[in-house]
Amino acid sequence: MAKEKKQHLNEGVTRLNRIKPATNAIFNVFFLIVALACFLPIVFIFVISITDNDVIRRQGYQLFVTAETFSSEAYKYLWGQRQTILHALWVSVYVTFLGTVLGVALTTLMGYVLSRREYRLNGFMAIVVFIPMIFGGGMAASYMVNSQILHLRDTMWILILPLAVSSFNVTITRTFFRTTIPDEVIESAKIDGASQFTIFSRIVLPISKPVLATIGLFLAFGYWNDWFQAQLYISSDNLRSLQAMLNAMQNNLAYLTKNPTALLSTASDLKKNMPQESVRMAIAFVVAVPIACVYPFFQKYFISGLTVGAVKG
């Protein structure tokens, strides 16, 4: 009797969760529209980047490019400025790689410690980690600490350390370790004489690849797209990332005239011959494409990370 009741209940739940073909078609059309809305801006930026700058000034932005309006001057200009751009790209790659590795290490260590219920300061440290998710110290306080106390201004570390650890990522790892790693495994390792660091490095990390990939991707995307830290703390052109250089160009079209690496001899000639609007879009396209190409291959890890963070632990 109980078995039949349970089977009947399962059939009822299945029937309620079943999606009708018409509803499924509507959902497919809706998400297709959303996907196109996310993809079309990249296409639009590329079209503008290969449009003649004089056409842009006369007619504005065009959604399509023709043989008459096509121009590769923006990319030729970027090629002429390859020394500056490649250096900025190297800074972006270096900061992204080192920051991601350091951030994953610090975040997982903190998350593992907070996931252990026997840790005496667990409650207090959980509150300390949670508070920054609700309240911030403010830009002025952060600037004073980073520049005047830690003396990180105009160093590579100012682009790495402020973004290395976030309360959100620590909460995700804490929840994952608490809900996924059985306490019996930890206790068995302790009985065998393993230290906490040995347990973490040889037992916990090998079975925590989903959360490691999730946090790593969160950090990598954050570092790659960051320009604000450079805006606040970096005054040397040698430490500007590709994103910071793009932002500088958006705010000041004469930025690249300070780095005349093309065949043009003077900064005034460089500024005069620079296809301003198309160069803006060309650099935006160069910045956006690498991370846009990587994202689809790791989308499942983002979904996994959001699911882990939604579990109450």
C-alpha cells in the first residue's frame, strides 16, 4: 500500500514538472532571443571597427558594412601600435594568471577552515567574512590602506591583491566543503595521523575540482575585465592592462599619442591620422573576444558554482 502511494506521488510530481510542447517552444524562442541580444553587440562592435572612420562621422554607426564603407585602417593602426598593445596584453595575462592562482589558493584555504565545525573561531570568522558582503569600507578607506599603508600604488600587486579574495567566493567554497566532503573521511585521516594541511592537499582538493574550476573562472573573468584598479592606483604606462588602456582611450582619445610607436614621427601626426571611432571598437573587440570564446566551454562550472552557493550550509 505504501509502495503504491509513493509511486502515485512520484507520478504526480512528474506530471506537474512536465513541460508541454508549446511551452517548450516558447521557452526556446525566448532564450534564442536572449542569446542573440548577448551576441549581436559583439558583431556590431566588429562591424564598426571595419567601417571607414569618415563614413562613421558622416552617417553614424552602421549595422552592415559594404565594399564602399569597408576599411581596415583601425586594425592597421593597432598593428602599428603593436608594441604598446602587446605589452598591455602581457600585463593582462600576467595579472589574470597570477591573481587566479593566488585567489584560488587563498579562497579554498579560508573556505576549508570555515567548513570545519570543530574550529573554535568558526562562528566569529564566518561573521567577519559575511559582513563585507553587506557593508563596504568605502573607496577612500581602501585607497588610503592600499596606497599609504601597504604602499602598493604603481606596483603589479595592486592589480592582484584587492581582487584575490571575496566573501562570495569564500562562502561558495565553505558550502561546498561542508556539504560535499564527508566528516567521516576527515576523521579517518586524523586517526591515521594526517595533519590538516595533508588532509586538505591530498584528500579534499582532489575531490573538489568543480568548486576549484568555478572559483578559478570567477577570478579569471574578474581579473581579465578589471580596469578600475589601474584607474585608481596606476600612473605608469608600463603597468596598464589592455582593459585599462581601452578605458583610457575612451576617456582620452589622445592616450596613444603618448606612445607613438607607429611610422608616424610626431604625436600631432599620430592623433591626426588615428581613426578614432573604429580604433575604439577594434580594441573593444580584441578585449572581448578571448573571454567570450572561453566562456561557453566552462558555462557548466558557472552553473555549478551558483548552485553550490545557493545551498544553505
